[in-house]
Amino acid sequence: MRHSWSGFGIFIGVAWGCATATLIHAQTSGEVDSPQQFDRTHTEGPGDVKEGYESEDYVTRSRSLLKRRGIKKDLIRFAQNPPLGLPPVPVPAGNPLTRPKIDLGRKLFFDRRLSINDTFACATCHIPEQGFTNNEMRTAVGVEGRSVLRNSPTLYNSAYLTRLFLDGREFSLENQVWQPITAHNEMAAPSIGWVVNKIKRMQDYDGLFEQAFEGAGPSILTVGQALASYQRTLLAADSPFDRWHFGNQPNAVDDAVKRGFSVFSGKGRCIVCHTVSKDHALFTDNKFHNTGLGYAVSFDKEIGPETQSKTTRVQLAPGVFVDVDNKKIEAVTQQKLPNDLGLYRVTENPNDRWKFRTQGLRNIALTAPYMHNGQLSTLREVIDFYDRGGVANELLSPLISPLGLNTQEKQDLEAFLHSLTGSTVPEIVADAFAAPIGDLSAHDPNWAHENTLGIEQ
Ligand code: HEC
Ligand code: HEC
């Protein structure tokens, strides 16, 4: 059961999110030999298992962090032989996948020392057990609590994206990495050279780049190539839907899912943008569309009945709720959802205002909240949003209009979306838990946070 999302959610989300970040980084980096020791319930959702939290009888099932161990996996095999439902992985000729590169990329991905003050890794926003996104924040928060424009998207299956970021401003995973590393409100490294120098001076990287890149050391090229290689292995498919639809297993899903897929591809018209091919499905056309959500924020319009309630239900403890006046919440909310013109920011073509890239829907049950700004908390809210025809505006996509779905159809559609969680997820998360996390040591160039990297002042 997912707790409800709200304006207040952003407010407490900051505190929660930081707590989560700490949780992630407190995980042991020890490797475990026996797969039985890995508990599946800890591969999904926030660190604390919240199922049943709305009831007074809730008993925590969370375990001590030290017991939450990882198991290193051989992720390259996912990329070499993608799980059912995914096409072959496109790998650039200049950056063939190898185990040493993937291992190095994984080490970099979890390493907080790539940020200006050794606090933020990629994994702090793309949290493995939260679908490589962040379930607790609508829009991301970076170093020192700085606000980021958008919701952290999942990195599962990002290997297939032809345009990166929700406004499509990047084209390759190799180049993409430098944006979050150097963005002032994300990891805030002062420059690319600063990061490269720092990695060169961290003893635990000695020889790793040279081994992965035929003698080449850390550089703008190799850091990007290593991180891209790790991300290319994050392939989550072979879901119940895939087994039924592509694997000819009639019993892999129940009837609600089957009916839901009919709504998805028929009356709901979702499939027009969230595409399904003959032998695989990425659920995205990799194109940009205006659903009206960005427009509604720009013009401060309501997006639907669920946002018009005057109060927000906030849970204080198991079984204890209070209804808080929205005005009070707004008074303490630091920032409203930011104005975001989407693709227009890249093209400056007025017709591109509020267009965002279609997101893939695989593993969607793991990656709430939804849309570019995390404004919709649950899949049901997303379905209701489309059912109403998005938000009318002069540039609304002609492919979006009211659907007239009945309650049964909505439930079925939701069941279908829940059937898209890949069976490879627990393995990828288990592997992530085994990654080294970049603890600061007395040997590190940034020790004592002087940020000098050993360079004379
Ligand atoms: C402060 C939080 C934060 C950190 C740290 C962060 N990201 Fe992200 N990431 C985001 C957000 C937010 C977006 C969406 C931004 C946008 O669309 O403009 C994003 C987008 C991406 C995308 C594009 C995904 C897509 O669907 O287009 C990739 C790939 C990615 N990040 C990888 C990384 C890597 C690799 C690192 C570490 C080097 C990293 N991120 C660090 C928040 C973060
Ligand atoms: C006109 C193209 C189009 C159609 C039709 C469409 N979508 Fe989308 N969908 C998008 C785009 C574009 C986004 C990203 C919007 C954003 O980030 O604001 C998106 C986002 C989503 C998301 C959130 C993904 C995430 O990770 O946050 C879900 C869930 C979703 N769509 C489900 C559906 C369903 C269900 C239907 C059918 C009822 C549907 N979509 C119809 C284009 C479309």
C-alpha cells in the first residue's frame, strides 16, 4: 500500500529523502556468498517496509542495515542476452561492454566522492530499491538540499533511450553523466577536470581505469564510458506481461491483466505513444508530447478533482491520521512545482512548449511518483488524468482526449501496469547493495573537506 502523495509530501519528502540517502549508503559493501541470505522484500520500495502502515496493527519488518547485504552478480549477461520482452541492447562501437568497465561504472555510480562535498552519488537520487528513482520526492533534491527541476526518472532500460532527459537534451549515456556531476543543484562538482583529478588521486581507483580501458586512465571519456556501461546492464523485463504476451504462457497473468492490455491498446489508446512491437516492447515511442500537465503548472490550473480537496490526509503513525488544511501546507512548502516548458527549453520553438519525452512503462509499479514533475502519486491518478483527456490547452497533443473509461476498465488498466515489473529486478538490486559506496578515507584528496585536491593554493 503506497502512502498518499501530497504537497505536504514534498515538504516532509526532503527530510525523508535524506534519510533514505543515508540508508542506502549505510548498506554494507560486503559480498555475500549464499543467495538465500538475500531477502526479496527488501528489493522494492522505500527502506522501511510500509505495507500495512495505515493500520494500527502495523509491525515493522525492517531489518538492521547491517543485515541488508548484497550479492555481486554478473550483470553483463543481461546485456548480452536481454530478458524476455527487450530487444538487443544498442552498444556504441567505441565503447564495447566488458566486465571490468561495468564494475568500474558501478563503483563510480555509488561513489559519493564524485560530488563537491562527498555526499551525493548517482544512487542518492536513482535509488536501486526504489526502481532506480526516488519514491519519496516529487522533484529531486541535490547537494545541500538544492531543488532540482524534475522528478528522478528510472534508469532501468535507459540503454534503449535515443534522447536522454525528459526534454531530450542529451543523446548518449556516455555524455549524459557530466550533467548531474557538474550541475550546481545535483552533485555540484566545480568542473569536469576537478572530478577527473579527484578520481586520479583516490587510491582505491588505482589501476582500475587502466585495466578497463587498455591503459587509459580517468578522463572525460573513460568516466562517461564506464558509467554508461554499468547503466546499460540495468535491464528489467521478463515480467508477467512479457511471459504471457511474448513467452506464450497463458497463465503468467490473470484475466484482469489481459483485459487491461486490451484497454491499453484499444479504448485507452495508450499504445499509440507507449509502443509495443511484435517481439519486444519498450512502451515508449521516444518522442515528445504535450499532455497538458506542464501547461497546468505554468498557468496554475487545477489538473483534476483530486487536487481540489481543501485538506490533505497526513499519516503520523500507524493508524493515526490528521487532515491538514492545504493552506497551512502551502504556507510551509518552500517551493511550488516549477514552471517547466519541456522540449521548448532545447528547441526554443514555441510549438514545443510543455512537450516531454514519453516515458517507458516497464517497472512502473516501482517508480512512483509519476510524470516529469512527480505530480501524480499513484497509477490510478495517472489513469484518471488520461481519462479526463489531460489538461486542455492550445498545444495539447491531438492523440490525447477524454476516454470515457468505466471503473472496471480503470482497474484492469492498473492491473496491467502492475504486470510490467521485471523478474530481473531483485538480482539487479542485490548487486547494487554489494557495490562499494565511496566512504571517505584519510587517503582521499578531499579529506577534511578542504577541496584542495592536494593542489597548492
Ligand atoms: C540530485 C539528484 C540526481 C543525481 C545525483 C543524479 N541524477 Fe540522474 N536524473 C535526475 C533527474 C531529476 C533527472 C531528470 C532530469 C531532466 O529530465 O532534466 C535525471 C536524469 C537522468 C538520466 C536520463 C534518464 C531519462 O529517462 O532520460 C540518466 C541516464 C541519469 N539521470 C543518470 C545519472 C547518473 C549516471 C548520475 C551520476 C553521475 C546521476 N544521474 C545523478 C536526478 C539525479
Ligand atoms: C500522446 C502520447 C501519449 C498517450 C496517448 C499516453 N501517454 Fe502516457 N506518457 C506520455 C508522455 C509524453 C509521458 C511523460 C509525461 C511527463 O513526463 O510529463 C507519459 C507518461 C506516462 C506515465 C508516467 C511515467 C513515469 O515514469 O512517470 C504513465 C504511467 C503513463 N504515461 C501511462 C499512460 C497510460 C495508461 C495511457 C493510456 C490511458 C497513456 N499513458 C497514454 C505520452 C502518452
